[in-house]
Amino acid sequence: MPPHEPFALIDCTLREGEQFATARFSSAQRLAIAEALDAFGVEYIELTSPAASPQSARDLALIARRGLRTRVLTHVRCHPDDARLAVECGAQGVNLLYATSETLRRASHGRAIEAILSEAEAVIGYLRRHNVEIRFSCEDTFRTDPAVLARVYAAVAAMGVRRVGLADTVGIATPRQVYATVAAVRAAVPCEIEFHGHNDAGCAVANAYCAYEAGATHLDVTVLGIGERNGIASLGGVVARLASLDPALVARYDLALLPELDRMVAAMVGVPIPFDAPISSPYAFHHKAGLHTRAVLSDPRSYEVLDPAAFGRARTVAVAHRLVGWHAVAERGRELGIALSEAAAREAAARIKALGDDHDLDGTTVDELLYEYAE
Ligand code: HCA
Ligand code: CU
């Protein structure tokens, strides 16, 4: 069973998600995404730095002053000019980051840890005077020397940040490593703890969950998981992970809005909803093999750990294929208003199997076959 610690979701579709290969949201689309996430009920949304482009600054100001329930954060370099711009645009929180791993320090900014900390002190001091939520994240946390991590997190905590972030920037961390690192940071600093995990090795959702188990208070997600390369933990994935363990963990969100949110963002970036997307895949609640359909028709929990109705979705049972079982055929008959005896359903199933061996079947063909059994 999962811990029942409070946690918040930080949806980064309007920052990390904008870094996805095919994303370029218009102002109207940014607003639509912000409002949809607000309606869903995520606690925070993170927006692209106002220093990125003039329109990004205008959109941040518009969305931050919109009066949404969700708190509006912006993600900026740890630099006084960027921090000032974030405050001027009305952001309620500022997410600072600095690369701390050897690899990124060398390839990206070339600064020593002392220099990072003195810049952080100036920027954090400025932001504290402006009463915004401050988060400081070590980019590439999981390839950073643990002694360096301990030093940086202790220092920024003492400077008064509200939250520290651990970022698996390259998607290399394993679930156990995430658990151990988050637990160590949790024991060392009194602040809130955020986890941001990329999906390069397919562990983003598992890692987010392990971070939560280890005491992370804030989990980063994006709609469909879009982001740099193949993205980060998806909102649907993290919600599904938690809901499957205990629906109460996500009861505060308007879950039925999730499939439409996924559809909207997929259309905006021009990709289909992935076939393996939790909850909103067209096949997420589709059952096919005879053994499965028999059990799921008698007790949905046999093959469903999520209740489709909780997400505004419906279970589907496939009958137009050669793996069909007679229980599913009988159920399809009932849907059509045809009462099939067991013998008739078995016979119909045998015919469907033989036809399915020969060619692809469609639902109409199977329905027509079932009508032959109508009294
Ligand atoms: C980036 C890197 C980042 C930052 C995450 C964070 C990452 O694209 O700027 O600020 O916690 O994955 O490290 O997305
Ligand atoms: Cu990232």
C-alpha cells in the first residue's frame, strides 16, 4: 500500500512539454491547456521562462493573472534578470535550476559549485523579498556526486527555498536509486521535495512513484508525458499508478476530464494518443482473449485494476476475432437483444473462429452472424 502522505502534481506541459519535438503552442492553446489542467485540478502548472521569447513573457503574465486555482510557476535559469522578469510577469512561484553533475557542468555552464551557490544566494534573496514560492533544482541529480548534492541542497535550504528539486534529466535513474536519493534528501533538508523524471529508459512513472514512496511531496508530469526527447512521466501514467493502488489518492482530481485533456494536447502537437497510454489509450479498457473476456464479464476486477467509469471511459469486449470465447459471444447477443443458449453461443463462437482463421473480421459480419440465431 502506498504512503498516505499529501502530494501535489506539477504539470509541466507548458514548459517541458513545449520542448517536445513537434510542440509549438499558440497563446490561445497555452491558455486552453492551462484552463484544462486547472479544471482537472492539478495543484501547479509550470510555464516556459519569460526570458525565452516575448510571447512567452506575455502568455505567462496572462495566465498567472487569470485567477486560476492552480498555482502558476515559471522555470528560469538561476539568473537575476530572469528572476526579475518572472516576478514582473506575476508568477506565483519560480523554479530555479542549475546543472550540478560533472558532465553537464563541463558541457553546459562551466561553473564551480561555489559559483553556483553564490549566484543562487543572490537570486533566492531577491525572490524571497518578492514573496514568491521558490524551488531550486539540481539538474542531472542522478549523475551528480552525492556529496555535492548534499552540499547544494543543504545550502539552498538554508537560503530559504520552499522546495528542492531532484531531476533525472537524462532518464538514467532506477526506481531503487530514486528511492534512496529522495529518502536521503528528505532526511537531510526540511523543505518540500520535487521529483522530475525523464523516460529514456522507460522508468519515468515508476521513478515518480518511488520518489513519492520515499517522501517526495511534488511530482512533475506532462500531458501524455511530452517533453525533451521521449519526455517525462505522463499525467495519466502517474494518476493510473496511484489510482490502481488506492483511488482515494487521486479522488480530488476531476478524473473524467483526463481523456479529453490527452486528446486535446495530442491534437495540438500532432501525434496520436499512444496505444500504451494508461487510461486514454483507445485500448486501455479493451478485452480480447476468450479467457479474459469470460472473467471480466463476470467480475471486471479480474482483469481491470482501474475502473473505466471513473475516467469517463467504457469497457469494450472484442468478439470479431478467432480468439473469441462463447461467453463474449453470448454477451454480444444480449447487447443486440438476441438471447443465445449456451449451445448456440458455442456454435456461433466456433464459426467466428473458423472465419477468423481465414481472414480479418469486422463487427458487422459477426453481428449479422449472430442475428441468424435470433428467434
Ligand atoms: C531542462 C532540464 C529539466 C529541468 C528539470 C527541473 C531536467 O530542460 O531545463 O527543473 O527540475 O529534466 O533536468 O527539464
Ligand atoms: Cu526535464
